[in-house]
Amino acid sequence: MTIIEAMNLREFRGIKECEKPLRFSKFNVLIGRNNSGKTAILEALFLFPIPFGTYFVPLFGRPKISIIRLLHWSEASLVYGYSGTAEINIWLKGVDKTIKYIVNDRGNVRIFIDGKEMNANDSFKFFSEILKVNEKNLMNFSFFIPNDTRLMRELCTEIVKEKTWNYLMKSGANVRIVKELISKVVRDNFTEVHVGPNNKLEIRKVIGDKVFFIDVADIGDGIERVLTYALSLEAVQPKIVLWDDIEASAHPGLVKVLLEWLASKNWQVILSTHSIDVLHALLDIELEDIQILALNKDEQDTLKYRIYSLDELEEMFKSGIDIRKILDLI
């Protein structure tokens, strides 16, 4: 399901401007050198639809701006040159309206619809109507997964709280996630995740007629991250998933299974990667409605990009070309 069709940035983070608006499909993979704008794109998209600092993101327990601010040194870093304002323009599929966010160097965000400024109440009403979502679920609509251990630990703390965990157990997510993601890539007979006596996530392991409960943090960073984030997504049920450095700490086999899992959901997915394993996995699982956005910035910090299909990616690999090494040609 494609929701956000296009976005344009001006003076947001390290991007001075975009050569042309970024265009998105249902499943999108951002590649590019360090400081090419991958994380900035995800953070800008995360502000959609409700960015105001008085409304909290489920599980994170913070406003969106505060989450982004934790990943950087101050609110001023949201704006190119650390002063003034940044502009984010978003176009939705099937919606003939221009949505603009103006962010200043103090972290304040204003929303304009077709040039008219909207207050918080009007924004909730507007987005609820066009997205066909209950107003109370608008803060769940987009969910950002940064490559940040501190925030991952905070998500763990929130997941195990009674209300959230009861929902996950009732939905069967604590069993389903292990079956769909973990059991496919490990030899251990893991059966489910549960909350241990110290309010920590534990995974149930069976050896013969014996049962062990192992702290999730003790079975490897990759599995811990995937379990935590997958459970978070099951709890929040967003419509747009934004995942930075999806390959972090994960074995290529786990990355492939994770990509398949994400593609099986009715979510618009936009993720970033530096890994050749991710690109190879995309070819192996033959996703539909997918594109690779190769990013590059010129000396004036103008963001340029080119969209590649899976067929083009496959032809490059067959020709011995690593797409990550031709970004200067964009």
C-alpha cells in the first residue's frame, strides 16, 4: 500500500535542496554514501502526519521531534546551517493537496495544507479524514526505527508493560514473531517470547524434554534487535515503517527473512542500508512494487537520486557491478 507518493526537502538536516522530489512505491530501499541523506529522509517522513511536540509516539513515550533530537545534538541540527527554517513537502497518493511542514531551529513545526496553516485540532481532523484513520491512531501512523541501542532498550521497557504485553499475547505476536523470523534462521528450538521475573524479554528454548528461558539480550544483538522491533511494530500496527540501517548486527539470513516479513505486511516500507547482503536478498525474495533509490549529494548539498528496479539491480550484479560504487554517476 503506497501512502506517501512523493516528498521534497529544502534545508532539512544536511540537505540544502532536492534536485527533484523523491518518489516512493510500496517498498523502498535507500542506498548512498555516508552523509548522502538517507537518515534525513527517514526522519522527515517520520514527522508525517502529526509532528507537534505535545503529542507522544506510542511506545517511545516522546514527541517525534524529541525522538529525532535524541539522535543528534540539538533541535538546531534539524535545519541546514543550524539556523532559520526547513521545509518538507509531501504528496499523498490519490490526494490532490500539498502538505507542507515548516521546521525551525528550535524544533517547532507548523503544518500548511494548500498554503493554509493548520492548528493541531484541524490537523488531526484533516489527516483522519484523508487517511481514513481514527484520530487517536494518527500518532501510530508512521513508526521510525533508528539504529540506536539506547532507544531500542527503551522500547524493550515499554513492550513488557502490562497493557502492551497483554495485547501482544492476545494477538499471538509473541509466538508468531519467533516462528516467522527467528526459527527460520537458527537451529535452536525457540518457541515463544515472554516477560521474565525481572520484566525483561525472555525467549523459551526447548531441548528434548527440558525447557529453558533465556534473556533475549544474551542471544545476540541481531536477534535481540529484530525481536524488539518486530514486537514493537506488532504492538503499534503502523501504516508506514521507516527503518534506518536495517542490516545492523544481523546475519544475512536474518536480514532476508526480515525483508520477507516486512513485505508480507500491508505497510509502506522505506528503509536504508549500506549492505550488499540486503541488495542480494531483495533479488532472492523477488518483491513486488519495490524500488531502490540511489542517493548522492553534490558539492552544494543538493540531493540527487536515481531509481533502480530489481531487474536493473540484477543486471548490474550479473555484470559484476556493485551499485553502491557508482553513486558518483548519479
